[in-house]
Amino acid sequence: MNQQAFTVLDQFSFHHLLAETSGLAIVIFSGPACGSCKAWKQLLSEYRRQHPALGLFEVDVERDQGLAAEFSVFHLPALFLYRDGHYHGALSCEATTTALNEALEALSKQPPQEIP
């Protein structure tokens, strides 16, 4: 897995970096001991090879518990979609390329939402 595929966000960089990001961006809230998080990060890294414009961001919930609380993250991994700097909602699907494609397409067509 390409760790450099993900831009690490913290409470100080989160909102302004995402606001400046054009196109689709996925934020994954993860933890170092989370096996499902590692699987999702691998899938997202591979997905990005086919979709190089996709922005990938990561928040380590052990380091940034405040952001995890702000987004009501109770289970890992938690994924959220941004489009052109605007929050579009939680991304919920199986960890497969097909399911990810479908979920991204459906959620990105929805109007932006208020950040939780």
C-alpha cells in the first residue's frame, strides 16, 4: 500500500485543506490497530491508481479524537466524501471497487450537506 497516497489531516489542517480540494475527496478515519482500516486503505490506494484525480485523506482517531467526535465516529473505518471542497456525507458500502464506484456516484450527485 502506498502510504503517500493519503494526506494526513489533523484538527488544524482538516477543514481548510478539504475546502481547497477540487474534485472528489475521501476522508478515512482510521486507527493503527484497525484491520478493516488497512483493507480499506489498500482498496482506496488501488482505486486511486485508476482515478488519479481522487483526493485521499486520513485522520488517525488516536491522535485526533476531537475530529472523530465532531464527525460522530464510533466505528472504524469511517469514510466521508467531499466534492469541490463541500461535505457530501458518510460513505457507506462494501470494501469492493464496484460498491465504491456505485456509492461515490450516488453520493456525489447529492447536494452538499452541513458538516456534522
